[in-house]
Amino acid sequence: MNLRWWKWTAIAVGVILALGYGALSHFMGGPRDVYGFLRYALPHWHRGDLRVGNPAPDVELVTLDGQSRFALRDRTGRRPLVLIFGSYT
């Protein structure tokens, strides 16, 4: 009886994992995107410690033309700066 219970439990867990992977594949664009997310993004996913009012971290950004770069600290302080992270394709 105990072996039978473990067998059905393993099958149920496998079905749930397969359905979850299938749903993620559907919503994320495909199995390769899910694999990339699970392999590279998920391990580095954590809550940061930035709060409203904290200064922005200093990073180097690429301009829209893709040729030049600038440091965020060079553009902050004088006037409002809006950063939009997204894809328009």
C-alpha cells in the first residue's frame, strides 16, 4: 500500500510540474524562454533594498542610437529624468 501511494504521488507531482511548465511556456513565449528564465533569471531574483526617496544607483546606460553611453549620475539633479525600461517591438 505504501509503495502504491508513493507511485501515485510521484505521478501527480509530475503532472503538476508538466502542466506548470506548459502554462509558463504558453505565457512566456515558448519552452526556451521558460528554460532561460528558470536557468538564469530565477536564481538572481531577489528583493532589492531601494526605497522611495533613495538616490538612484549609478549605472552606465546606452543612448537610443546605441552608439554612445552616459553615466546616470551625469543626468540627475538638474531636471527630472525619466527612465523607461520596456520593449516596443
